[in-house]
Amino acid sequence: MVALTIFLAALLLFITLFNQTIQTAVLYQRHRVIASKCTDLLDNILLNPGYPTYWGPSNVTPTNFGLQDPEFTQYRLSPFSLMRLKSLTGTPLYYPKTGLTYSNITMGFGNFLFVPYSEVVNYSTVSRLLGTNNTYDFQLNIAPIVTVSISEFKSSDPLIVTVSVTGKGFPLAGATLSYCFLTVDLQGGGAYPSYTTAYGSAYTDEKGTAFLQFPQITDDDTSYALIVYAYSSNLIGMNYHQRVTEDRQYAIPLIDDFGTRTVLIAHSYDVHYFGPPVAEISYNATFVLLTEDFTLREMPIENSTGKIGKVNYGEGKPYGTLTIPTENPGILIITYRKSANEGGIILMPWGLSTMAFEITFGADMFGKEWVATDIRQVTVSGMAYQAKLAVWSLEGYQVKG
Amino acid sequence: MMRTVEILLVIVIITGAFITASFFAVLPTPRQVSPMNLRRLALTTLQTLDVDHGLSQTVFEPANDTTWNDLKIALSACLPPNIVYNMTVYEVQTGATQLYNMTNSLSNAASLGVSTGASSYFVASSNVTFNFIPEKIGEHGGGGTLYILNCSDAYGWWITGYTAQKLAEDLYDLLSPYFQATIMVQNTTQLGTILNGTAISSSPYENIANAVVINTCGEAVPIPSGFYATQGTQDSYAKYCYILGQKTRQFNLTWASIVGYPLYYVSNAGLFPSDQNTWGIYGMRLVGPAGLNAFLEGLDNQPYVYNNNWITGSVAGSVYLSSESQYYCNYYGIYPSYYQSSSRALPTSILTTYHLNVPTYIFDPSGGYIAGAVYRNTASGALLALGLTRSPDIRLTALGLLAHYKPRLYRSDYNAVGTSRLVILQLGQMGGV
């Protein structure tokens, strides 16, 4: 009897031990499947343009999802398709005058990108198109490889700006900097603000740093914007920096329609009310393209299509409307003026890469148990980006979040 | 006692089995279970570095050139900090026993660790010339002659900024490699000769049947003096357009209109020295919308009925190249803007009225209108019409014809000695398990 009991106990123990080994192996196998799914899904997203092919610069919801630039092959992404992805990270913005909520891909004050929910492609649609709904969740992050940091070293007389260029793992020494410096003129140009531009180039030192000097800035009350492109061995990055003299009442560009390339110009108080007094804002818009030699070329916006205008807060005060003059990527520059010495400058990318914006799209992976990730180096309008995909399972034992 | 010994023996056997099974059932490390795809990362890194052919230039530089240092910095900068690399460049040799000869190598670590992945990438020197031999249209029978109207005695309209002769020259450069015979029609008399079914050159390949005729005069069409001017004078020369439609059907021609409203004017400087097209251009007569209607009637072998109704439409917004056209843009290396303005798009209703099929859409149809397509009559003859707003982009005409006839390209080998290099980027992952 004792022998039989010992035998049965031992048998049970060993069955449990074998079972654990098999279970762990099965689990590992499932994890490997998720990793394979991740790499397949990432290539699937990056290596096809979707359908319709040019769904990015249109209002159409794709019936097949992909982010590849239809004019190129390999890992080149469309700056417009990326712009139409619903941002996971930015706080959505509600604009009462249109009654619409906007996806927020803004990268800080003065560098806005708001796309209405009616124009963005949301995660549930994409998940359904990719066939991952109810089986996998994913999060896609597209971020620039080259980080260009700009800070003021000396605020005026002369203005000195420090530019640091780094990659994912190393500073970019000896990189060529090509910059555009825009000084806002609040007093010239009649009722509307204007700006003057200056171009230049420089090189980073062995630490990836350069100092740019602007003697034309003689006092701290001058608004300006600095757009810097850095490139070395085909790695291209950019950043911008601006200083404004009025940061409460300003103009906010909101994308209205991709198909007709219309942008609304809203008064900031309609979005964030800071209390009286309320002032009318006049603005002057310009669109610039990046040329092959990394200088900016102006594309004129006709007065009839909203180059200049005035906006105010409250009911009965309409927003402004302007039309982007081209279907090519570029930067919308809006100088605004509250008074003769208060104003500033606002930038908005037309095509995500033109201002090196980053986008995170998909589901929230906080607290998920096993997340497989994979990365690819991609280019968006010539700008070097890294695409990172995280995938986790929604079904199965010990593999779902 | 015996039973206890047996049980102990069984336990020893099962333990041995478990240990043996555990020894062989080695579970992979987490890195092996969920590996980063280093091969893809290496490939995309090389593609990123070569996006403007920067890598292609650097790998052909001497090993002591400063661009190698820039490449090393760029490699270190674009890879994540836990990834180390070894990039080796080989020269591709032909006719030697050793096919690959190493020319340079870059690395940022003594060892790449246990988990590595590598990708190879071929680059060609900028000195290499890529050649291709196109299949000739008509090579296997059925046409193969391209007539380009280069009439010195006819003027153009809606070809603003160009002359018909300049457009003809560009079209010749673009399309002559694809046709067995490309013939410039130098004057309206030669046009009349062709319409009579007589060859105008000594080329053995000239064949009027199944030929393509490109009218470079835009909205105007050259008209020969004599028979055609006499027979076609009815209804402000709408009848001439009808005869043109008949001839198109008779010889199974493909008549190409490069811009605007097709056959809206007739042009002959000698015939109309004191007439002008209502916009001050002498040597030209206004036909109006009746010209296109008459042409389509002739093409469909319908009796001539004067119809001066305007049938084209203006498409709101832009019109976009069809997916087929986009494919052939890449195939033939012709890249016009993929969106255009169209104010003279033909209505889809003509397809039923005149028994036309559309084998080739140059632009996607929009709102019941087709901005650019090849319309082929079910019996014989075709019209290529680009109802775009001036000025013309003759690349679109070339693209439309090539997309329609689809001549194949036979690409030549470019793997010459010293002109190709093989770049291998091997990546290793450091840290972690």
C-alpha cells in the first residue's frame, strides 16, 4: 500500500513537471508567432501604398491600408498618409465653431498640426483592414532618426543659437546645417504682419554642435523663427525654434479638407480661453517648399485664397480660410499680430516630415504582458525616420494583455 | 520489500527520463523567441543611406577618402545604441577566379556577439550607363508607323508656350524608339497624301494601316488644300472632321489629340491667309464643337449630321492618373505630374453613342467625364483624347500611347567590370539575453 502511494505520488509529480515543460514550450512558440506577426505586419504596412493609391492627400478612407509613398518603391513613406493617422498621444482638440474634434499631432507651441476626426484614419479601421482586429493589437511609432535640438544661447544683440544634431546612437559630427531665419515685422506691411527671411549654412563640430549668430536681432522683443535642416551621408533631420512676443492670443491653423487643401485659421481664444481682454488677430500666411539644396522656396498664396485675414474670438466672428497652393509637402508659415509690438509666428507642416513631426498610432500598450517589437529605417520625403511596431496578442493563455 | 525496491526503481527510471527529456528540450532564450529582425534593419539602413545615392558614391571612393568617415558617423548615428555593425564593401569582378574582392570595411566593435543578421546591397557606379532595347510596335505585325504632324503651314492653338514643331520634335525623341517607323509629316500636302492612303517616305516600314497620327497643333487640326478642303468645307469645315473620322476608321488609325477640345479649329496658312480663329490667329478657321461630333460620326460610320452641341465638361478639382498609367510611368520612365486640370473632358455618353470601348484610361474617370483615354471603335479606328487645360504636356500623350500598345523593354546587362560593388552590412545586438 505504501509502495503504491509513493508510486502514484511520484507519477503525479512527474506528470506535472513534464506538463510544465510542454506548457512553457507552447508559450514560447506562441511568443515566436507574435514576433513573426510583428515583422510581417510592419513590412505589410511599410511596403504597400494602400488603396486607393493616393489616399493620403485625399479625403478617401482607404480600403486597403499601407503607408508607402506611391511614387516610390521600398521603405519610403507618404508624408500625407502619415498625416492622416489618428494620433494616440496628443490630446484631442475641440473647436466649437466647426463643431469638430481634431487629432492633435502638435509638437509644442507654435508648431501645430490638427486634423479633424472626419479626415483621419482611426485605429479600428486600420486594424480591420489589416485583419488583426480581435486577434492582435499594435502600436506604430514613426519618429525621426536625426534629432536636431535648438536653444537660445544669447537672446539678442546678437542672437546666438545652439544647434545640436544627434542620431539614435551617436552625435552627427561634421553635419551640414542649412537654415532659414524668419524675422517677424509687426510694424511694416500695414494692417498685417510680414516677415523677412535670411538663409545660411554651417557645420557641426565633433560633438555634433554648432552656434549660429544673428546680429539682426538687437532686442528681446523681436519675434522670429529658425528652421534648420541637418544632413550628413544622406541622413537628414530638421527642427525649428521660434520666439514670440504674444503667446496667448494667436492664430491656430486647423486642417479642413485634404482634397481641396483648405486650412482654417482660428483664434486661440476659441480653443483656450485665458480671459479678457480679447483682441483681434491679423495674420499673413506663406507656404514654403524645401528644395533639393535644402533651401526653402516660397510658393505664393493668392490673396483670394486667404493669404491675409483677421480672426477674433466669440460667436459671429468667423474663422479664416486659406488654400495650400500645391500638393507637394511644405511648411505653412503664419505670422500673426495682436498689436504693434505683440505678435509672433506659427508653423504647420503640410506633409508630416517637412517639420520632422513624430506620430504614434494604434492601441495603448501600457500593461501588456508580451509585446514583440521590430524596427525599420525608412525615409519620408527624404527625411530619415525610424518605424517601430509593437504587437501583442488579444487571445490565448499568458500571451494577451 | 520487493515492491518498494520496484517502486524506487520506477522512480529512478522516470527521473532519468525527465532529466533526459529536459536536457534535450532546451528552451530558447527570449532573444531567440522574439528576435529583432536584424537583416531587415540592415537592409533598410543601407537603403536610407543610399536614398540620394550617397552610399553609391562613397563606396567607389578610395579607402582614405573623408566620405568614409562621414559614412561611419552616419551608420553609428542611425542605428540604435545597442546595435553594433560591420560593413564590408566588395568589388564585383568578372572573368576572375575570385568573384568578390574586398575593398574596404568599417566596424564599430571587435565582435558582433552571438546574435547577428546581415544584408547585402548592390550599388552601381554613377559611370554606368543603363541601356534597354524596346520592342517595336508593329514588330509582330499590325502597324508600327507613327506620324507626327509637324506641318510648317499649319498653326497651333492651346499649345501656349510651344510651337507645334517643337512639340513634334519632343514627341519624336520620346516615341521613335518604340515604333518601327516614325515619320514627320512636314506639311498639309503630306497629310493629304497619307489620308489618300499613299506612303510619304522611302521607309520600308511605313504602313498607313494601323498607324498612329499625333496632331501637335492642339485644338487646331491641319487641313490639306485641294480635295479635302473642297469636300470638307461644309458647316465651317465640320465635314472635313467627318472625313478624318472616316479615314481613321478606314485605315484603323489611332488619332491623338494632345490637349483641349479636339478638332475645334482647322488650320492651313495658305488656305486661310485672311481668316482668323476669332482670337486673332490668322491661317485658321473656327469649326467649333461640331468638329469632334463629326469626327466621331465618321469614326462610327454614321451618316454625317451637323451637330454643334458642346459635349466636353470641366472636371471639378484635379484629375488623377489611373493606376495603369502610374504603372507605365515607372515602366517607361515617363513621369508627368499625376494630377492635372481638365476643362475639356469627354463625356462617358460617347461610348454608347459612337460604339467606343476604352482599352486604356490615362486618367481615372470623374463625374461622368473622362479626362484622358484611348477610345477604340468596336469596328475600327481609335481616338486618343487628352481633354486637359492648356498648356500641353506631351509626356502624357506618349504615356497614353505606350500604355495602350505596351511595347516591352529588354534591359541590357550593366554588370561591367569595376562598376558594381557589393555592400554587406552585418549587425549584432549587444546586451540582454
